Amino acid sequence: MSSGDPKDALPNPMPISVLDSVNTDAETLARRFVRVTQRQPNGLVAFEFSVGWPDMSVELVLPEEQFNEFCLKNKVEFLTNAVGEKLGDQSHDEY
């Protein structure tokens, strides 16, 4: 039977995970990375953007002018294709 204490209603603490050991200091999280994956004839730039760690990214597409503004605003570090290969980049033609 419950004692009525609100702490009794809380679930058990989350187990320690890999994310608990990830370096999340302000200096790491302040780093922004961009790797251009394609420049299209219609002026769009396809690129990967990541915060803190270059191996965890999202794919984005912006017109060139907005891409340049985005990069300036985020003070990005540009990654080369060689870095992408080291991070395990695979051809998107498979999809």
C-alpha cells in the first residue's frame, strides 16, 4: 500500500546510459559543423548540419543565399568529404 508520499509515485531513476557519458560541456555544444553534399543547378545547397558532434547530423537544403547566412549565423566549421567518409558516410543512392 502507498504511503501517500509523492516520491512513491515517481518511477525508478533512469539507468545509466551511453548518453550519460557524452561530453555536453558548453564548448562542445557551441561547435557547429556543415558538410556540403550537393550543389544543385537550381541554386539549392544540400548539406549536413550538426551541433557538438559531426557524426550526428541532419540533412538540410537551402537556397545558396540563405545557406550562406545560415553558416555565418551559426559560425560553422566546414567538413570535407574525407571527414564524411571517416564518419561512415554512405551513398544515398541506396535509399
